[in-house]
Amino acid sequence: MANFATMSVREIQAGLAGKQFSAREVAEDALARIAAVDPQIHAFLEVTEEAAYEQARTVDEAIAEGRLAEMGPLAGVPVAFKDNMNMKGTHTTCSSRMLENYVSPYTATCVAKTIEAGGIPLGKLNMDEFAFGSSTETSAFGITRNPWDLERVPGGSSGGSAAAVAAGLATVTLGSDTGGSIRQPGSFCGIVAVKPAYGTVSRYGVVAFGSSLDQVGPFARSVEDAALALNALAGHDPLDCTSQQLGVDYTANLAEGVAGMKVGIVPAFMQAEGLDGEVRAKVEEAAAKLESLGAELVEVDLPNAQAAMSAYYVLGPCEAFSNLARFDSVRYGYCAEGHKDLGGQYEESRHEGFGPEARRRIMLGSYLLSAGVYDKYYYPAQQVRTLITQDYRRAYESVDVILAPVSPRTAFKFGEISDPTTMYLSDMFTISINIAGNGGMNMPVGLGAESGMPVGVQLIAPQFKDENMLRVAAALETVYGPAPVAPQFAVER
Ligand code: GLN
């Protein structure tokens, strides 16, 4: 087996251009590797063999006609998608019983763009049910294991997307991030994971959790691979009025280094209660490395960021409650048969179709939006949102990027966190970024001194300046190297 999916985008494309192998061979090999390795990980919910071969044929035709360079930034690259992204003809379950039998009648823009850019679609990836969670343990179709330690969670909610890349089952995958669901699994699995600024990537065809917070982004093992994927994904889509045409080449400044850049450090984040020593040590180490590469470290204050978690658990459930109302057994979703009245059918279908965490969010949202309660929570949460957005804007008057932890700790064991509010704290350093709408990413910086598990640092960009964080990440990559495939699944080259 050649294990093409463990290669970088440029390595694959060089091999295709040099006719060392064909896209057909890449597809065959990637599918064979999934069949051999994924039973241990369970990153995939569905493998799209036919679509993979069809796309490989298109890429091979382009190569034969000398058009490989025109094909797009992901030509011939094995890719896969979180299961909340519609891809025509595939199941899009959101890891929920509610959508177990739902087959997409159309394709999400992010999926279409990945395929138009030449990506070879391998399948759909496991996640927390409807993206509620931080461990992928709430999937109705079983857990996904962390390729670095099979007894530990891969993070979530995009756990399948992170695990697939970390195990070398795909070169690039897509995830979605509402409060940390790209960055936190990226850090748990030791790979590059980018949540772009809200509006960078179209949300059309991605099953909505919190429409004002959700954003799609790539997972990859190198900064360049992630930047190439972002080049394919970004852009205005007439089907999503919040999407923007930014016209940025995310690979353009990766080699520029950080000399003269100002990197913000938030003292309140670094001193936060609950931040593990081994994670803090790694963030401090990365800060020192950036300084030695010529960056200037500057302390910045985000005085309202500590209220982000509270605002998120008002706004998130309110939006989720509204978005999930469509899964009513009539318009969409699982239907408990045998009821004479619609009320009974509705109640039982939603009770059986949704898992406990989804039901908790729906109940929370329905309470928070009810008459009399709405004014007390929803309005103040929106006001907090404005304050946090202003905090970031002010901070970026003096820095180009902010360096912070991603997750307070490394990957935990299955079942270790059973209390929902403790689980919610997994996102204490990521949530304020979704609230403000700017971009943030995980950059892997080696292993924790105590746990031996991957640790990542978060780089946070000013609004629509995601190229800043990618540039700093690329500088860190010169020190730490690109992310390896998890040792247990690594292959010799
Ligand atoms: N863990 C957070 C939650 O459960 C964020 C999830 C996400 O970003 N989709 O809501």
C-alpha cells in the first residue's frame, strides 16, 4: 500500500504531475487504507467509493489533457466531510437517529467547492449529535477513537474529521465550529485545524446548529495544506447571504516569517483556573519561540471574554432550538408511527429521534425564548456579544494576532467527563471567538509533558485577517514541524 492519504497535498500533486501514480491509484489506496485502519478508529460513517472513483476519473482525464494545474488546489487529494454537510446521494445523519435514513438531495457549497477543486471524496465523518458536544461521545452511531491513544476521545464535535486526518485516512477533511468544534478536536488529535472568520466559507447545505456562530473549516497535517483547502473553500455564495468575497490567497504569506509581528497574550487566559500546567507550558514555549523568531509579545486585555461561555449557552441553545424545530417527523426526520394525532407523533418522534444532549439544548432554548424569560437572558447575551466583539477590535489595534490555549487540557478518556457543564468548559478558550465572529485555529506544538498527548496552541486573527494566523502558524511549523500521522498508524517513506 502506498498510503497516499498520509502524504501532503504538494507530494500527491507532484506524483500525479510526474505520472508516478494516477488519481485512480490514490483513490483505490485511500479506500483500502480506510478499510484496513478505520475499524480501529471509526472516523467514517459512510464511505463514498463510487464518488471517489468518479472524481479520480475526472482528475486523471485532466492530467491526460495537461490540465492538472487548472484543476484547483486540491486536485487528486483524498478528502472527507463531517456528516452535517450535505453531499447528494449520501446519508447526512448529523450522527442522529433523527436523520438516520435521510439521503441528501443536494450538495452543500463547501462540499461542492472541495470537489470542484479536485478533491477525491472518501466519505462522511462521525461527529457529536447535531454538533452538540466536545468528545464525539454523543454520536448515535458509536464513538470515534483518538488515533494517538485509542482509549481517549478525539475531541468534538468534529471528532471524526480530526481523527481521520490524524490517522492518515485523508489528507484534508472539513469540520464545522460553533464554539470550538474544529479547534478543540484539532488540538486533541495534534493536527492543523482552522475555523475561519464567520462569513469566509458558505454555510449553505451545512445542517445548522447556531446560524450566527457556525463556520466551516479545514483539518490538515500542515499549514500549507490547510491554506490550500481554504483557498478552495472561501468566497461569496449567492445561496448564503452572510458569505463574503475576500479574494485572499491564504498561501501567499506563509513563508514571510514573524519578524516585526506583534503577538498578543491574554494574561487572564494564561492564568485561568482549570488550565492544565502542561498546556500552559506549551503555550509559553510557543510564545518564546515566536519571540526568538522576531515577533514582539504584547499583553492584551479582553475584559468581557469571561462572560463568553454564559452568552454562548444562551445564544447557542436559542438558535439550536429554532433550527431543530424542522425535525418534526413530518417535514424531516424520524417518525414514530401509529399515532392518530399529530401531537403524539411529534412528541414521541422527537423524544426517540434526539439523544439526551440534543434534548437538553432544545429544552434550554425553548425555555430561554419563552415569554417573560426572553428579555432576561437573550437580550443581555446579545449585549455581551457586542462587548466581546468590541474587546477583540480594541485588542487588534495593538497586535496582529493573539496566542492562547485551545483546550484547557489534552484528550480525556471515554466516560471521564459525564457532567455536561464540565464538558462545556472544554471550549472556555475558543467560544469567545465564535461570539465575536473572527477566525481562530489550532496549531500543534508537540506533546504534553505529563499526558504525552498532543497539545495545540490557538492563534486568533483580527476579523477577516485569517492570513495573519496562518502566517504565524507557518512560522511555528518551522520549529515544530508539520503534524505527523499518529505513531500507531504512521507508515515508512
Ligand atoms: N462544544 C460546544 C458545544 O457543545 C461547541 C460545539 C461546536 O462548536 N459545534 O456547543
